[in-house]
Amino acid sequence: MSKWIIAVVAAASLAPCAAQASNAFDGTWKIDVNTAALSKKPIVLLLQNGMYDCKTCTPLIHVAADGADHPVSGSPYLDTVAIKVVNDHTMQEIDKKGGKVVTTSTTAVSPDGKMATYTFSDSSNTNGPPVTGKGISIRVAAAPAGANAISGSWRETKFENLSDSGAIITYKIAGDKQTMTQPTGQTYTAPLDGSSVAYSGAPGITTVEVKKLSAHTIRETDFRNGKAVDSSTSTVAADGKSMKITTHDLLAGRTTTVTATKQS
């Protein structure tokens, strides 16, 4: 999954629920991206001399920027990346898995070089409609001399227009277990005692553990082949109408906080 997409979408896929007398978590929730507090850890890019590097991606990306597919190893979401330089302020990226396009994106830097706008369509983690949206970042370190304006260090500031496919989560409580489903096909049914169970529909998640911490708080940890890759803590407000979700990307070292509102 591409660099600017992960934070908010991960918050949606990680937000858990709890079994309690009032079933406050039970139902459908929608992430409000306008409430997102994004990681201050910078994203570091370099587009220069015909090569593209994402120095903070997981895994690192180092490919020729010639518009052709180039192999990338170490990601369950993609196995090739194609970078096309549109002009000295704009690039396009196409990620594929097994020859199938999973993500398309365009990154454009403002004329003054201080802001980057990132639009995307992402099917890398989906068996349903793609997740689409837009991210805004501000420059925190200059590009090297002679490099494309995409280069340098960037800090994400906000997301806009995130599609419901990436923002909706539904939970169903039955006894001491919760079932999570998303429009993009991710699902699991897990006990609330922290036991490990299978997670379906996400290439980068194989098992999940869900632990009830209190009447209004749950912690979820996602694993890939036994290694923890994400964790989240979700707390439902006293009025039951909103849920605060703090998500930790354990591979990239990024933390995002966002609020979801109850839809039904």
C-alpha cells in the first residue's frame, strides 16, 4: 500500500469494538478524516537522475523513473512499481501485484514548492470498491539541488474525500466474540480475551488479537506471519455517538488518531 494512504485507512481497518451490556461498539461506524491527527514523522522522497527513492516506505523503494514496471520485494501489497515523471513538479505511480494494478496515484507539488497534493485509488487491500481520496502534505526539508520538486521531506497534514470503502467499519457482537467487516472485504471474528484468530481479506494481515481493556476501550493488534505490524486502541464516548481511535503503524513508526461517528 502506498506511503500516504496507510495512516487513515489503517485506522479504519483497525478500529475494534467490545461486548458489553449496552453494546456501545455494536453497529456501523464511519471515520471522519477531518478529525485526523496525522504522524509528524516525515516522508522522505528523492526523484533525481532518472531514479526514484522512497526512503521511508516499508519496504524501501528504489526504482528507475522511466514509466516501466520494476520489481519491488518485501511487500505483501505489491510486487512492481512504475514511476512516470510528468513534469518537474508532478509524478504518477502505478503499483501492481501479480500483474494486476492495485494502486494508482498522482503527486503534484505546488508552484512554490511548499505543498504536495496526493490523489489515489487503492485496491491493494480490497475485494470490493477501491479506496479513493486525497492527501495534503507540507514540505519540512528542501529537495536536493537539481532534483524534481517531489523530492525532500514532507509531513502529512490532512486527508480529504476518502471514499466510504475506506471509512466504513461494521461490528456485530455475539456472546463474547466480535465480527468485523468492511466494504473492502476485510473480516474477522475474534474473542475479546486476546486470543489469536485468522484475519481474512488483507494481504498484509494474517492473524489478529482483540483485547477488552475496559467497558469502553478495546485494543486490537494485527500480525503478519507472527510479527505485530499494527495496533490500535479505541474508546467509545460516554454518549455512544463517537469513537476515538489511536493507531500505531509498528513497521513505519507512525501514530495516527482519528474519530469515527456511529451511523447505525
